[in-house]
Amino acid sequence: MHNRRLERVRELLKRELGALIQREFPLAQTGLLSVNDVKLAGDFQSAVVYVGVVGSERQRQRAIPMLNEQRVRLQSLLAGAVVLRHTPVLRFVLDEAVERGNRVLHLLEEIEKTLPSSPG
């Protein structure tokens, strides 16, 4: 029962934070931000928010510090959108999974170019 509730709250936080971040942070400053995952502590007191950033290197470098600077304001906005006994303390981290995946795809494409083409 507890696990199902934790999962539901985690998904709700992910969705609400994604909407909040897109609304509150201008694309020009931070690039395109997406909440890829939320790891919620079992006691619901804290959460690590994994954020993907699509943009320039400068935008990528600024996005996470900017989110963490605005953490208290985002927690307050989140508390207004999601009714929980305690709004978890948020910590934002860069989720590099998408970027790693893109690098792997790029490497595979490069390898494919070097292979002799098969008769078709």
C-alpha cells in the first residue's frame, strides 16, 4: 500500500514540477527543461528532481544552479498545486541520461559509416 502511494505521489510531483518549471523559467535563460524523474524519500520529506536540459552549453550550466536558487519558491508553488501533509525539500540535479543516449547513437552512426555496405 505504502509503495503504491509513494509511486503515485512521485508521478504527481514529476508532472506538477514539470509544468511549474516550464511556466516559471524562460526558455531563453535555461533552455528547454524537462523533469525526467523524481526520487522521493520514503518519508516524503525530501525529493531529488532529475532535470534534462536541451540548449546551449551556457544554458546547461545555468539551469541547475538557477533551479536550486529558486528551490524555496518552487516548493511554495508546488505546495499550492499538490496537497500533501509536508511538501518535500527539493534538490535539482542534471539528468544526463538523454545526452548519454544521444552520444551512443552518434557513435553507432559513426561506426555504421565505416562498415562496408552489405549488398541489398
